[in-house]
Amino acid sequence: MRRLFLMLASILALFETSLWELEGSERRQENAGAEYLIVSGGVSLKEWEWAKPQPHDAWWMNFVRAARIRIQEIRQTDPEAEITWMVYRGAYDRRSRQEGKALVPLIESVRDKYGVKLIYFSKTEEFVRYFNGGRPREQVKIVDLEYFGHSNKACWMFDYSNEIDGCSKVWFHETEIAALNREALSVRAHVKSWGCYSGESMSGVWSRHFGVPMWGAIGKTQYRTEELPALAARFGRWRR
């Protein structure tokens, strides 16, 4: 009886190991055709903002920390996920001079810790180009796209109050959504803009173009230190 028990236990262990290996293989195959794309816009300069009643970006890591938190969540649920992180670098180079320290190495430490592909960009065209063809989109679909940065109801402002006080020099407007390749996005993709006001117009344009909803805020959002951004307005809500 004891010998039979040991034999059955060995067979069960082999079965469980084979099943685990099979599940791992299937998961790797799924990941080979899926990409998570996280985009971080730039922060403002304190020289423009410090005296305003409601200054922006007292902390330079607003959009970097939020992206890190989200990347960590993805890694916890899908350790082998292919994650690409696009960062509008120019704003951080300029903010470095105000902070009196190099910020780019701190951004790159997130890349190194979580094993993501980090891409710096300086023009909207670079974001569009990567979205459309940064990977062979017939094989590698974007299954998750999330934006952390300044925004209004009609656009993502990659640059805001960094080169010109209260203005944006680099942005992605809802009228430019038509330039994005529909085939690049998975039909089951999760898309979310974590900036202010995106749910008031941009989300609708996105959904009409892709047939895939984009979550956006009605009202302002508040970036926080150890949590993802939250709705700032009492009557705000997320909408897609």
C-alpha cells in the first residue's frame, strides 16, 4: 500500500509539473504577441509655477512615480509582460537644472529595476511612429496603453509649463488620433488617460476611432506619492 501511495504521489507530482510547464509555455506565447505601453509626459518648471495659487508639479516625480506604480502592478500580475515606457525627456533635463541633480538616472533606475524597455521622445511624431510600427503590429498588439501627464479635455500635453509658462509646445491632440493605426491596438485592450479632463472629449474620439474605449476623467485628477492618481473634484468621475 505504501509503495502504491508513493507511486501515485510521484505520478501526481509529474502531472502537476507538466501542467505548470504547459501553462508557462502558453503564457509566454501570449506575451510574445502583447505589449504594454506606458507614456509619461513632462513636468513643469518651478520658476513658472511656484507663485501661482495652485502650482503644478511641486514634486518632479509626479508622472514618473505613477508610471512606476503601474509598471510594478503589471509585473506582479504578469512577470513576463513586455512593457515599453515612453518618457518625454526634455522636460526632465530642464527640471534637473532646477533640482540641482540629474533626474534621468533616477528614471533609468525604474527601467533597470523592472526590466522595461525605456524610450525617450521629444516630438509627438515619435510617439505616433512607435505606436503604429515600433513593433510588427500584425504580430505584437498593444494590450494596455496608459498615459500619465498633463492633459485637457482634447489633448495630452507632453510638455506643459516647462518651456513656456502655462503653455504646451508638444502635445497629442484628439484630431491626431486618426493617424494611429487601428491594427496596432488589441480589440480587448485596456486604455486609460490618468490626466485631467480626458473623459470630457478625448475619450469619445478615441472610442469612435478604435472601437475600444479609453477611460478618462471628468474633472481634474490628483497625482499622489504611493498610489495611482485619483479624481480631485468632489463630483468627478471616470468615463469611457
